[in-house]
Amino acid sequence: MSLTSSMVDVRSGRLPAELTSFIGRHAELAEIVRLFDRCRLVTLMGPGGVGKSRLAVRAAARLGESFDDGVRFADLAALHEPSLLAAAVGEAAGMPDQPPGAALDALVRHLADRRMLLVLDTCEHLVDACAMLAEVLLRNAPGLRIIATSRRPFDVPGEHTLVVAPLARPEPGRYDPAEPCESVTLFADRAAAVVPGWTLTDDNRPAVALLCHRLDGIPLAIELAAVQVRALSVEQIVTRLDSRLLHVRGRRSGLPRHQTLRAAVDWSHELCTPGERLLWARLSVFAGDFDLEAAERVCADEELPSTEICELVAGLVAQSIVMRVDRGGAVRYRMLDTIREYGAERLAGAGETERFRARAFDWFAAMVQAAGPELATPAQPHWLAWFRREQANVRDMFDYGIRSAGDEDLARTALATGRVFALQGLIGEARHWSARVLESRGELPGPDGTEVLALTGLLAVLQNDLDDARGLLRRAEERAVRHEDLRGLGYVREVQGVAALYADGPDEATRLLAEAHDLHARSGTADVLVPITDVFLAVACALGGDPATAVRHAGRRCARRRRRASCGAARTPCACGASPSRSAATRRPGSPTCGPACG
């Protein structure tokens, strides 16, 4: 048996791939299979580090062939917004994007006739929302089965809980080396992985048995200890751990197994250098995985120079505190929830939580804002790939910004984030965050505030919520006219035109979209939403019985797109001044991009 770090982290809804050997848990796997013969919700319970997620994945893989519609996996560890739970599970289950308030009903319809096994992983921080969701889904989708992992039960009708116990461990004085023992096997497997050639011998076996007993058979604690064979003998590990366990158990209340895990993590922390400890705490502000550049930008300061971050990350990886993951060909890093929580406690104890959460907001907000103008250039695929990798961190950043950022910074961030979410097809989530911004701050100042209203209106239109859209556009139009804001008014007319088209009014749509086109041209607006004007204008003309004009508008947009693509691939500087020596995919934020002159 191993733990979550031994799985490739994916967000596609497929089961994570297992990268290390699965040890033990034969009785638990058999019990899960038996439970599903008579129930539809099994919650795997236990403390952090006991191996709930790994067991759930292995059980789901074993059961998968019994379900015509397969197995879907929803990792909820980085989700902290209960109102997004149904949408997040729907995304994992392959459901199309939905309005924020309609996601639950849509998910029920999506699953109603399917025979599917759904894994809800890491539910304890959303346990009430997860319990409600599970109960609703199970009542309305008779072919659905759910495996959940949580430190707390759902307490809903039909739930069967299975407490995931630590691995079998040797008992002092009664350990028979001839009998296989899961915890000893795990330690030996992981020690051999970090020190090639390391094996259990008659000489070290008693010390390994004693160590696994001291660690109560908790997989995470055993894996953390196994890493130390790089520098220490097993006997030395036992000696140092014993002093730590006595210290912890002598001064803390709580379950012994919680104390044991805490002692193992405490000890790993003490074995880190001062710089590694500091970085461990600061890295806890990342809600999801992260790359080296983000770690350098967010975590470095005078006390921890950016030039040292790479080496410190490598040190934490070597000690299994930070895990390396590959996402889309990019090297990234993550921490297990238990390890991140420990780091967050240390950061809070130092009074630094707010400071580094603000720094994380500043970094991700700056990146999203840098993406905004480049979404209409050949750099768009680069930015969308970046967003897919950073989605959990962007969500967390946005949640912090709504509570703590200045109005102007939040408005700029909301505009850019809304565009990126929408281009990913996440219209419902884009609308959720835009609506939260408006609910929390009212009308934001300046032209960006007008555009936030117009963007939120567009998102409502795209989800066919025309009543909400009209109210938002009315407010945006009043602001744009009052401030003589041509750019903002162009967006308002564009969205009004799209709304008219949705309301089956092609003539009105043609008039509004033509006005929007002129306003965009007069104000020099050239972001990624501008092409929508010509696209919908062509559709409106076609529906209004004027196919020749429709073709002209569509052709104009295609010609501009070709010019822009040619500009991005040119070997000589184009009209916007962009250097052809760097591809769009590698251009850094703030470097030249195609502008209005390029179409």
C-alpha cells in the first residue's frame, strides 16, 4: 500500500495512474467489493496519510469493468468553494458546462441513466456539500455508485463507512520474519527506491520491524522514514524517532495515530535545513501544484533569495516533502494535503499567512492580466495551457482577491480571468466568479468596472439567461454613456446584439452588432472578444435574409485572422513591432504582441 503522492495527478476525470507498487490492503479491497453488492455509497475514512486515496483508486480500478459507463474520478483537494462542487464533479463526469445555479440539476440529468462509478476524493473540507450532493445523485441516478474518501463520514442514508486502518505492523516480541508484514514490505520497497541495492537483511530486519511498530503502520509516516536511509541507518532512524515520539506523546492530546503521524512529520521537518523549513511553510499557499517560477516569485525574499529556491525545492523533493509531477510535458511540484496543512500551520505560527497569500494573489493576478491582451494573438494556446495547469491556484487566488484585493486590481483580474475561463468553455465558472465580484464589491470603478458588467452580461447570454443579462447591460450602458467610454459602450452593444440574436431578433441584432463593430474600430479595441462581433453579425445577417452581407462579414474576420497568423509566423517584424525571433508559445508576459494594426 502507498499514498496519494504515488499517483499521477490528473484532472481529466480518469483514474490517476499509479506510479509505485501497491502493497497490502487485500482485506479492504475485498470488503469494498462486498459492500457494493448491497450498497451504493462507500466512504473510506481515516486520518491523513493512512492511504485512503490510493485504496479508492485501486478499488475503483478493480470494480470498473462492472460499470457500462466506466469510472470517473473527482479530486476535490484544491476545491474550496462549495457552490462549485456540482460543476467540478460534473466536469469530471464529462458533463457539458452549465450555469452556476443549474449545475446540480444538470448533473442529475447527466447521470440519471448511466451505470457509473464515481470517486469523490478528499471530501472532509466540503463534507456537508459532498453529503448533500451524494444523496441527491444517488436518489436520482439508480445506476450510480460512489466511493468517497474523507476524514469524516457523510452521515447520509445508505452510506456504509469503511475505516482504513494503518498497515499491519510487527508486534514486539512476536515478530516472525518468515511471515510477510505489510508495513515492513512497504518500508523495504520505498527504501530500495531511494537507495538502489538496499534490502532487508537479518541484521537490519529487527530495526525495520521496530520502526514500523513505532510508526503504527501509517503509510505516509513509513514513507517519510524510508527516505532517511539515504543518510542514516535504520537503527539511527529508530533512535531519533523514539525521542520525537516520546516528546509528542508527552505533550499533545488526541489519538495516538494522529500523534504518530505528527511526530513523523515533525521529525522530517527537523531534518530539513532552515531554508527548506521556511520554503515548506511558504509553499503551503499554493492550492494546487506549482512550477519553479511561481515558487521563486511567491516565496523568495531577502531571507530566502530566489537564487536558492531551486536547490531548496530539490532538497524537499529528495525528502519526499514535495512531489514532482509532470503535467502536459511541464515539470511541476505538489505537496500532499497532510504536508501542506503542516506547512500552513508553520506559516500561520510565524504570522506570515496573509503576506504570502497576498504575494500569491499578486503573482497569479499579474499572470492572468498579462494573458488578457495575448489571448487574441498566436500566444493563445500557450496561455490556455498555462491556465489548465494553474486552474486550482487561479481559483484560490480569485477567492482571496474578492476578499482582500483593491477594486481596480480586482476589476482587471476579473476581466482577464473571465476571458480565460470562457475560452476554456467554463462559462458557468466564469459567470460564478464575475457574479461574486459584483455581489461583494457592487460596481467597480473606472472603465474596467463597465467591462466587468458587460462581460458578466455576455456570460449570462451564453447560458440563455437573458433577464439577468439585460439588467447587467442596462447598468453597463448607463456607465459607458455617462463617462463617454467608447470602448465600454462597444462591449455593451456587442453583448446586446448577441442577446437580441438569442431572443430571435436578427434585425435588432444586426443593428447593434454593426454599431459595436464601429465602436471597437473607433476605440482601437482588439482583444479576444472583438471577433465575436463579426461572427455574430454574420449569423444575424444570414438569419435576417441577407446572405451576401453575412459572407462579407465572415470573410472580413477570416482575412484578419489570416493576417494575424501570418504576423505571428513572419520572419520580419510586423506592423505591431513584435519580434519574429520568438514564438508565441515562448514569449514572456509583457513582450510585444500583435496589436490592432495587424487586424
